[in-house]
Amino acid sequence: MRVIPIRLAALILGLLMGGCSFGVEGGKGSEGTLLATSHNPRANLSVEFYGTWVGSDAAPREKWVVTRIAINDGSTGKKIRFTPDDPQTLRDSFGYFADVWSPDFNYLVLPLGRYEGFVVLPTGAVTKKLRKQGHGKIQIKLAGDDSPLLWHEFLGWQRHHLLRFSAGLSGDSVEFQYDPEAKTVYGLANTPASFRAISAMGEIPIKPLRR
């Protein structure tokens, strides 16, 4: 991958239809053991992470290698399998995270790949996808315009549902927040003017980051 200063890269945030894939789970999975479960008590939905643990003799469960993600509807017993666009980069760099539900439990975020960004789903839409096999998902992507793709890092949540993440190259990254209700992107005050955010409806401004 060609490395250039991040100030020369263009940031694209795409709220697109498509991207990652969803499929109905059929029976028990064979791709590893259950590593963790993240539950949404309001919607009775759980995200299940399967794979293996890696570590040392002193800490045998230091990190997890995720090979499969399933979303379990506790009300119906149905499951769907979530497959990122680029699962390999997530496995190689331990890019999965368990803090997938927003603090108000209204949104779910899952990684698409280290260079692919994230997918953010309203909780109500997750249930719909469980019943209709993936219709209507919203994809958020960050990428360079015609430059190398940007490395993405999940940072957590701010307030009720602001998604915090960073994007950059070679350790030079910029922090952003995405408000899925307002469909607004917030960036640091020193975000380069060449950076831009684009949704399926067109370009949207990057506003000063709220603390």
C-alpha cells in the first residue's frame, strides 16, 4: 500500500445501500467457540462472536480472533450471520469489538474492514433484516478518493448514540464522530479542508467535533 500524508487524502463517508452481507443461520456454526455476547435488552437482540482465543501461557485469553458473527433475535430464536466486506484485515489486526450497541440501545455498529469503515443499523432495522434477510441496511464507509484507503479504528460512543472512530494512514489519524439520527459527521477543528463526507444523498459538511 502506498503511503501518503493524511492531509493529502480525501475522506469519504458513504451511507450506501449494500456492502456487507447478511444471511440466515442454519443450525449450529462450526467456526470456533462462543467468545462473547453483546445483548440489547430493549430489543432482545444479541450479537454473538465466535472464534478462538490467542495469547501467552501467562495470559491464554489475551485477544480474540473472530471468525463468525451472528445476530440472535431472542424473541423469535432466529439468527443471521454477518459477514464484513473484508474480514481478513479485521482478524489479522484484532479489529473486532464488543461494544457494538449505542448507550441508548437504538443503534448497532459493526466493522466492515480496517479499510472499509463501519455499518450502522437502527435497532428496529436489525429486526427487519432478521425477518427479511438483510433488506435496507445502511453502510458507512471511509476511504481515500483516489489515494490509498484509510485505516479505521473504533473508539467508542459519546453521549447517547454518537459513534466515535478515527481514520488515517501510518499512525496519522483524525478523530470523527457520526450522529446516525442527524446524519451528521463531526471532525476535529484541524481537519484538513480536503476532507469531505459523502452520503448516498450527496456531500454533507464535516462540522466541528463536539466534546
